Amino acid sequence: MIDLLINVSGVILIAAIIWWFWLSSVKAKTIDNSQLIEILVEDGVYSPARIEVSANQKFTLRFLRKDASPCAEKVLFEGLDKNLILPLEQPVEIELSLPTSGEYVFTCEMQMYRGSLLVKDSD
């Protein structure tokens, strides 16, 4: 009986890990009329981590780093040739306008913190 309980618990744990890392999806934060979005850098994540914008729409990202980890000191925008130094507890802004639809990833230097900009064609 105890063997069955251990096996069932193991299967449930494996299913939870698979769901958490591969099947769950983060909802994208859509930029509204303010066109400014604040991204909190804390506890190993960017929050929000997925941001949806329209192509050719100017917007500003404001990063606020609360995590003292050295990994969080820099954010790199892949494919955009841009990066930012993030001082602790000081907001840093970057203004962007992305002409091409697609997904643009931003990460820390070690790629442990991950986020993305989802650019959709404007209607």
C-alpha cells in the first residue's frame, strides 16, 4: 500500500513539474494608451514577463530592480542590439518602437531572467 502511495505521489509531482515549466503560459500584458509599462525585476523574474505591443507603436519600458543579485544588473534585448544597466532601486527607462511583428526576447546576461515583447501587426 505504501508503495502505491509513493508511486502516485511521484506521478503527481512529475505532472506538476511538467505543467509548471512547459505547459503553463504567462498572459501577455498589452500596452494601453499610456504606452508606459513598468517591469519589476525581483525574485528571479521580470514582472510582467510578456508584453504585447503593436508594430510601429512607440512605448516605454521602465525597469525597477529590487533584486540585489548580480545577474539582475543588466538587461539585454536580443535582436535589437540594446542593453541597459539596472542600478538597484532606481528606475531605468528605454523607449522603443518595433517595426516588424514577431517575438523579441529580453534577458539578463546569464539568461536566467527572461521576458519577451510580442509585436503584432497594427490593424
